[in-house]
Amino acid sequence: MKSMDEMWLSEVWEDVVRAVWFRFLGGATVLASLFILTACVGAVDGEASGEFVAAAQAQPMPENDRRIEDEIIYFVLPDRFENGDASNDRGGIEGGRLKDGFDPTDFGFYHGGDLKGLTQRLDYIQGLGMTAIWLTPIFENNPVQGPEGQESSGYHGYWITDFTNVDPHIGTREDFKAFVDAAHARGMKVYMDIITNHTADIIAYRECHDPEVTGGPTFRCEYRYIGDYPWTRRASDGAVINDGFLGDDAIHQTEENFANLKEATWAYTPFVPEQHTGVKVPEWLNDPLYYHNRGETDFIDEDSLYGDFAGLDDLNTAHPRVVAGMIDIYKDWITRYNVDGFRIDTAKHVRDEFWKSFAPAILEHAEGLGIDHFHMFGEVYVDGQKPQHLARFTTEAGLPTVLDFAFQASARGLIVDGKPGLFMDELYRADVIYQNGAETARQLPTFLGNHDMGRFAGFLRESNPEMSDGEMFARVRLANALMFFGRGVPTIYYGDEQGFVSDGWDRLARENMFPSQTDLYNDNDLIATEATTAESNFDTEHPLYQAIKSFATIRSSETALRRGEQITRLGHREKSLFVFSRIDYASGTEIVVAINAENDAQDVSVAVDGRAILFEPLLGACDGAAKAPGAYALSVPALDVVVCKSEFGDN
């Protein structure tokens, strides 16, 4: 474990940092933290990285004045955030860990975090500069599932049995109402994580089930294609199954056609084991007829839409009953709790036609309740810089926005993999392919890591296990600067602001913020701190917390950084150097942002608007005057960012 002193490679800066730290300890000022950040980044090349401009503490803009692109989102798993009520740790279930799912020593089981704990920590989240909170699904889950010896729990929220109730491990409906009300009282928005693609793994198939085992399926069924096992076929006795059903193509997605789909035995023989009878709510979800029942997906071709996701019961989202039922479920959550938006899980595994019905119905319902800012963003998990795979869900499928996986891949390429700045430019040039082009692109939630793929710091450590703590800090800070000052809606994964690193993806990246009992988490070497996950990690003086807070302050204070047009000024062909402008033509403001992911300082000259003559620093050191109309020179320290602002009207 590295100490903070090991980060300061210069004795001079060590003295400065200590003096400022003790002067402002507990004062919650941005200035103190920024001196610390300067020292950390300067430690990479042995000198200070530039001057900073102190800003006021970040506060959300008035709620009525905010647009979607003005938000800053904090993404959190309630089970791993804070335990506000130990009495609900087992969800009121008796019988031990394989019944109640609670085992804080195992990274695949419930750990005890809950909605009360999340509510108690709103000061911490808002103090970071966050304006919205997205939390993983809160619905009641199947507590434990999985083959014998491979069981895990539904702590993450994605194994739903009751779509109308809050999971008792994290609280009650009243607890959720109290959380939403408390967030709204602060001017913060709440985004629910919703699922329409699947339910918990309840349905079994006779062909893959050992009747002597009562716990459910004993192995996964291979996917059976429609061409080999059509919806309509003859049974062994010669009877025609689903006579008259014409398939589920878009043109056939009518109540009249689906009325001919009467038996769910087109590929396998589905059934519900006795111990699971009637566990799903609403009641219609218990009928296997509303599921695809074709076996396991490998996420490649047809089965990506029709296959069971790791055994989870895959809903037939072409069925009119499923479409109407899901719309009703989620309308009710908006009506009851006045939430502000939905993050939509596994959107690419659901039919486009479903989204074309679902999205407008939900938006219309929210608007009718006076929630005209309601926002939806789909999860379209893509690996690599592939904006074309994302954009089609805003055009063909009609979703308002999607999580920007292409940004994540591009930021990782620039700052982790050392790709040239041109790589980032290629990403932003594709913004035109989204529905409404750049307007939609500005509303895409951007992120650096998450609960599925892992943490950005983990990618850094994987790329270079010997990377120093100072460089780790500098690169994570730099990646956040790229996210906060570029187009899109910055989304912070809980714990990143405390230097969480993680050993890998999925469960390895779902550490506790409250004291952990999980050895696989507690041996992690966190960034810029001597703390471990065995301790409570809500340190508002942590250098990364302070860095993100300062970025949020700058972003919230500058319209151009939230709503402005983005123009690439330099996407270097060879170096990991990227410079762009955010311009608000209405107010006559240009902000130049220079990102240097190289290990040495870079001097560059870039084009700017001809009216941008005088610049002031928002972050780092800026030359006051352009060297000529339409040209501006910057010096960017190693692994650092410089942000310079010009007001056209003041020149």
C-alpha cells in the first residue's frame, strides 16, 4: 500500500502540500485540493503542472433551468454503498446464505447496503457536484440462483421476480419514496434502472432438467433456432401447434396474430418448478407463453434477441401483451414516485418495435404528470469505438439516447492505450449519425467504467501493473477531465472518486463504500490513499473527490461546456494529445480544452474563432492573448489538462 508521501517526488511541493492541506483541512474548499492535485500530477514529470483558478463549491443549477445535457450523474449500487438499516440485511428471509442471499464476505452475495444508507449519504454525493443519481434496479429479486456450487445472489437487482415491489434487502416502497423526495428537495434528479428484456431464472425446460433436483435447471439448454424449431409445427401426435401464427416479424406484431400463439412448446417444453409457482408479479409474467423459451444466447446472431441471458427468462418483447404490460409497470413507477428518468438495461436484446411503442408512451405519460424533463438512455453494450452500433438505437429503435460506450472505448484508447488524439476526433465526427445529430450526442451519458466492464483505474493497472500511484492518479484525473469538459452527460461510477481500482470486471468491480468484509476487495491497492475497502470510504478530501468536484464546478458554471458546440482543434496523428473547443455562440464564448496524455509537456498552436482574442484560465495556465486572430498557443504539462476561456464581447 502506497502512502501519500510517496506521491510527492519533490520535497518543495511536499512542504507546500502539507501547509495547504492543514490550512484547509475540513474547509471543503476547492483551492486546497487543487494544490494537492497540482503536486500529484507534477510528480509525474518532477514539476508543478500549472496554475489553477479556484471556483465556488459545486451546486446543482435550479431544477427548472436544467436541461438533460446540464446533468452530472452518479451511478450507484445501493447494496454496496451504505448500510443504513442492518435489520433488512437478510431481506426478512430465514435459512442462511443460500436462502436469503446475504454473505458480506462473498463478492457475489448481498452485503447490506440499502436505500436508507443512500439517503443518509446525499450530502456526500451532492458535495461531489452531482445533480442526478442513477441506481441499479431496486425491484424485488430472486434472492439466490445458479447451479449447485455456483450460487450467487440478486444484490445487483437484475434478477427480478416482482416488478412492482422494492427488494426487501434494500428497503421498502416507503424508503424509496423517502429517497426520491430527499433528492428532489436538493434539486437532484433520480434515474431508475429498468429491465424489460428478462426476469429472474424461474422457467425450466424439461429437456434440460433433472426431476430429482428441485432447485431448478441443472444445466443450460443450447439455443434452438427458429428455422429449425419454428413457432408453428406438428406435435408428436400430429396435432398442429400454434396453428395460424405467422411469426413475430414487425408486420405480424398484432393481437390477432399472437392470439394464435397458444402453446409455448415450439423449441423446448417450458415449465415452472413447484417451488417457484406464481412468484412473479404482475401475474401475467408467470405464463411461459410470454417468453422465447429457446435456450441460451451467445450474443452473436438471432439468439441475441431470442436467447436466455445466462439462464434469465427471456421475454418475448414482440408480444403485444408484453409490450402493454411493461408500459403499465413503468408508468406506475413514475406516477407513484415522480422519478426523473430510466436507464434501460440490455436494450440491444429487445426488439426495435418494442422501443418504438415503449419510449413515446413513457415520455407522454411523464409529460402528462408534469415531468417534461424525463430522460431515458438505453444500455447498448458494445466493445470498442463503434458509434454506429449505438446510433441506430436512436434512429431505428427510437430511444432518446444511449449510454456512450464508444466514448468509453475512445477515452480508454487515448489515456490507457496511448492511441493518438486523432482517435478521439474520429469518435466525435460520428455524432452526426445520431437522431438529431449533435443535439442528441450532447445528451448521451458518457462514462469511464461501470459495474459490468470494470473501473478505468483497473484498466490502467492491467495495462501497466508497475505504474506509480502518482501516474495512476494523473491519468484517472485526466480521463475525468475529458469526460466533464467534452460533449455528453458525465457519469461517475461510485467509488471512482475514492480511488477504487478493482481487479477486473463484473463482480470484481462492485466494491463496498462502507466497510467491506470481502477479502477480494480489501487487498486492492487504492489510488492516492492509505485506506482500503475494509474501511469506510466517504472521504471528501480525497484528491480524486476534490478533482471531480472542481471539474463539476467548472462545468456547471459554464454554459459552453454543457450545451456548446464541440469542434476538434487538434487530434494529433501520433501523440496522445487532443484539443477541442466548446463554443456557445449565443453568449459569444469559446472554451479551449487541451488533453495531454503524454509523459512530457506539449506546446501546441491551434485554430480558434477569430473573435477569441483574450483568454482567461479556468483550469491550468493560459496565455492571455491569442498570438494572432484565429490562432492560440498552449503549453500543456505532462498528463494534464488546460482549460482556457474567451469572451468574444470583451475583446
